[in-house]
Amino acid sequence: MYDTPSQKSRVAAAVVGAALLACTLVRAEAGTSEALWLTPADIEVLQRAPQRVAPLLKRCDRELDAAAAPVAVFAPPPHYTSGGVVETDASKHFASDGSIAWRAALCFAASGDQRYALHAQAMISAWADTLAAVPSEQGASEINFDLPTYVLAASLVRGVGDWHDTNFRRLLTRIALPLSHSARKNNHGNWGVLLEATIGAYVGDHDLLAKARARWLALMDSQVDADGALALEICRSDTNNYCGGAHQGVNGLSYTHYTLLPATAAARVFELQGLSVWQTPGGQKLATAYRQAATWTLYPERFPLYARNDGHLNGVRNAAYFALLQRQYPNDEGAQVLASGPLGMNALEWRLLFP
């Protein structure tokens, strides 16, 4: 029946792991769902598609020896300066460690191999056990941008082994939550909503989820113009003259994607928590924005500030999140973009999970 002993052991591990994961995802049936991103049915689809999952498993295998690089005080300087951008090692590690944890958690879900779960837990705990303060504005921004990935990872591996998430919950509620940018008007607000939605779902805070959902609806109403453009984003430059300067608009499509991605991700979390926003008035605004973003991605020359930048725009194809939006709001341009090859900003494995 099995070609090799290792194949037999992997199948056995998958059975055991699937049982553990199923228990994890249904524990909170009486309250908030513990499924933040993938339902048991989604995970079963992954487990039945070994060829599709194989590249991810290979990457997880290569990353099994990766160790997190946490810091106690996370205080990166401003990302944008008058001359361009600044990236620190701490910022890079915080983002990449979360992505590694997420992939490891996904590999556990797909294979049942607890080595992956333990690796995800180790990456998460390294930061949860170490991070004590985030005193800089840029640090707060990166908490909003990158911590939700850790939460999604944790949601797939809690309950596996003897992992205790007490320190992780402390990080979420005592350090991260007060830094939420959900009150802001631009893309930071959308990332703040995603942060609050994932934290609320993970810790079972109904009030926080309701607050995040209400803010999501308000942001969609205020951010999306009648034609689907995001006025606060399409002007974005590549310096700290955020909406001006010689390169006004060069990052406009990139930041359109950078706004719609967290809006889409939060909508997914709300859906799995029984608070769907897809078909609300705000959801229809998201659909309009998606259609416009898909058109510009397929035909960047139609972007309002394309000519101003001599035909060069950054991040045109940072659109992997279209995979989920196309399920909810199918349109021809979006389908063509998805069929046209690799897309950027795929750290959450949108293309694998929402084929």
C-alpha cells in the first residue's frame, strides 16, 4: 500500500495531526470560532492535494532549522526619508519570522507532521517571550503590518503538544492592541482593523471583533470613491513627501494593493467568525475597489499617475490577494490577472489556499 516506510509514517502523522487540528478548530464552538483563516474543510482540501502542497512542504523542510531573532525593544526608525527608504535588521526579522511561522503552521495543517507545529510555536514564542516594548512610531506600524501573520499561525498550532500561549496572549493584548492604527484614515487603518480582528478572534473577545467590524465598514465607506479609487493611496510617492514630490503616484498602485490586502484578510476573519461583511454596503465598496485595482493591474497605463512617472509604477502585480476577492466578486480583469503568472505579496499563500 505504501511505497516506503517514510511515506507510511507521513500518512500516519497526517492522521494524528488532522485529529489534533480538528480538535483545536472546534473547541470554541459555543463562542468565537477558533478557525481564523482556514476551516476544517479547507484543511481537508489541502490534505487531499499533495502535489499542490509539495513545494510548500519542501520550503518548510528547508526552514526547519531557522531560528527567530527577537528583540526586547523594537524601535526601528521611520521607513521613509527624504531620500528613500530605511530597513533595519530587526524589522526584516520580525516580518520574516512571522512568515516562517505561518508557513510552518500551514505545513502542519497540510501534513499533520508535528515538527512543523513545534517550529511555528518556537518562532512565535521567541518573540512573545522577548518583546517588552515598542517605543517608536515605525515599530508600532510594523506591529500592525506583521503581527497578524503570527496570530494566524498560532491559531493553527495551539493545542499541539504542551505549548502554552500565555506570553503570546500578553503580547497581543498588552503590547500590540494599544498600538492599533485602526483609527487612522489610510491603509494604516485597514492594517489596524486586521490586527484587532485577528486578536479578537484568537482570544475570544466578541466586543473587540464587533468594534473591528464596525471600523472596517466605516473605512470602506470613507476610503473607496465611486469609481473604486482610493484617493489617499493613489498619490503615494517613494519618499516622506508621501503624496507629493517628483515621484508622486509611483507607489500609488502598490499602496492600493497594500490597503485592499488587509481589508480582504479582515473580511475573511469576520466571515469565519460569523460576522461576514462580503455582502454589506462596505463589501460592495470593496468589490468596486477590487474591480478598479484589477483593471489597473492588468492595464497599468490606465492608472491616473502612470504618465507622470514616465510609465513606471512600483508594485503593480502585488495582487496575490485577488485569489480570495475573485471568489467573492468575480470579474474578467481579476481573472486575467490571476491567470497571467506569479503575483506579489503572497506571504499568506493566497494562491495555494484560494485556488
